[in-house]
Amino acid sequence: MLVRLGDHLGRNPVAYPQLSFIHNPRPVVGRIVSYAASVRLRILDREGIGATMSRVSKWIAGCFFWAFVLFVLAVLLTILFQ
């Protein structure tokens, strides 16, 4: 299971066994990746891309909110314990 670099770059073929996993993944990894992609597509089909993006943006906004709360708390504690 060797990859010939020349097949991809148009040079003289040089065998790189360490690249064989990248270009020709094991069947188990391929099955896991394809299953995850199909599940993700089914979720997008059911909810629509807008609902998914809305959920992601709410999660990001929540992260920024809690980061701001922790920052304000740190400033207040710094002022209190000077």
C-alpha cells in the first residue's frame, strides 16, 4: 500500500510509505468518516442550514458572554483584594 508521489506531482515516482494512510485510509476510518458525514447531512436536511447556523452562533455568543462575565469578575476581585 504505497503512494507514489510522482502520480500526484508529475515527477518521477518516489514511494513514500508514510503517506499511504493519508491517501488511502484504512477501511474502518473511511467507514467512520462517511457515517459521520451522512449523519451530519441528515441533521442539516432535517433542521435546515439556518437552524444549524443559528445554534452555532448562539453557542459562540454564549462563550463570549461567559468570557465577559469572568473578565468583569476578575476585575472586581482584583479591585477588592488590592
